[in-house]
Amino acid sequence: MQNQTLMQYFEWYLPHDGQHWTHLTEDAQHLANLGISHVWMPPAFKATNEKDVGYGVYDLFDLGEFNQKGTVRTKYGFKEDYLQAIQTLKSHGIQPMADVVLNHKAAADRLESFQVIEVDPEDRTIELGEPFTINGWTNFTFDGRQNTYNDFHWHWYHFTGTDYDAKRRKSGIYLIQGDNKGWAHEELVDNENGNYDYLMYADLDFKHPEVIQNIYDWADWFMETTGVAGFRLDAVKHIGSDFFARWLPNLREATGKLLPAVGEYWSYDVGQLCSYLDRVPDVALFDVPLHFHFHEASVSDGNFDL
């Protein structure tokens, strides 16, 4: 079997000049000469603003095509630049891997009123008081896109929690109340902070059938539009493992493609990573414990024991 090398082709402090996809296209031959087999491309979706690295995702259906959040392009460029980079990589025998951020949505278009319970940030299973009403940023209507490609609009009941009450102008972690609401089952997400379903922004409720259907619809559109060869999956420890265990095989069957996937499960605990791999077959995880070992070795006094 030929060795394969995945390269992360971006870093946090790239200039926000919209030229990254063009640079990648121009660099494809060089990468092929170096033996790079896969390229991890940064998130291509419209985010909170043109400087956003891509993890504050606003609209998965906007790849730098519509005037939303004060910009048409993303930090990395326009949709046509992204598609050109993908095709150029493939023409040089390199498999483009899309960074897929499904855990949360950011920069909603409008406020909505709904009931929540505030929870302890250090243990999200501990409720701090009784339910009350907040005004939260949970209504996503994507006015600049005007229902192109997909007409789904998001509301408070499509999320499990949020982190800001505009009514009181107070940050916190707020568990949304309602029928079939609540964090993901404790066995499906990481147990850090009691239950680590919630990470940031408006947290998608993967128990809600409309949420699941929208992600399936988006994936069909994304694959047909871009032709990417695989995925880097963001924040998998915060998303119920049963979702990816269903979604990935379904997408592979629908496309007839292998679609390799590597997930970011940020944990020092090898046991947690192995447990996840048992629940989600045919996916890889980054070796985060090895990352921590390298870090500890780099700051040790020479007596570090791997």
C-alpha cells in the first residue's frame, strides 16, 4: 500500500485577502511533486465576516457567492475560486478534503424569544435555577441568498442551546426548553464538563428531524457542486456519534465514493478516542494524544517519559 500524506493547507493567521484558493490552485503541481496525496482545505462556507477563519459558520449553502454578513467572498476567496482549486488538485492526483463544520451556527439574522434554563459551564448537567425567557440569536433566514439552493430557515427549536441572552445582555450557557429538547445522550458525546454537547454559538439539535434532513440535503448539494473527495469533520466530540455513524455510510452509498473522513476529537484520553471509533466505523481521528506528547516533550527538562 502506498503511503499517503494529508497536508493542512492553511493556518489561523493567513491574510484575509480572499486569495487563498488562488494560491492553492497555483501550488497544486508543487504539492504533487512533494508527494502530498490529500489536502485539507479550510472551511469554505460563509461565516460571521470576511475575516472569520471559517469556524463561525453562518450559511453552509454559501461558498462565497452571495452578499451576506457584509461580504460576498469568504476569507479565502469566491465560490468559483474554491471550485477551481478542487478541480486543479484532482487533476494533479491530489484528493481535496473539505473541512465540514456542522456542530453550530453563528451570526443569526434575527432574535427569537424562547424558554431556557441556565446551566453550570463547568458541569452542563447542573441547572442554575428555573426556566425563564431569553431573546436569542437563533433565526437564520439567509436573506442575501433568497432561498437559492435551499429554502430552509432555522428557528430556536432547531438548537439545543445558545450562549447569549440579548434581553439581559448576559452571556452564559442556556439549555433550550421544549418538546424533546435537551443535550445529546451522555453516551454519544464527550463527558468533559458533564456533557460536552454544547461548544459555542447556537448548537444544532441532532435529535430534530428537520435538522437532520437539512444536513442530508446540504450534503447532496455540496457533493454535487464541489466534487470533494473526503472530509475533515470538526468538533466530533460535541456531536452525537450516532449522527456520523448514519450520515457517512449514507453519503458514501449515495455518491458511490469512498469519501475518507478524519475527525477532530480533541482529547488527551486514548480511551475516549477508541470508544468513538468503536461507535463510528470507517472514520479516522487525529492523534491528539500524540500532539500533547510532542508539546510536553518540547517544554520538558529532558526527563519526559513518552
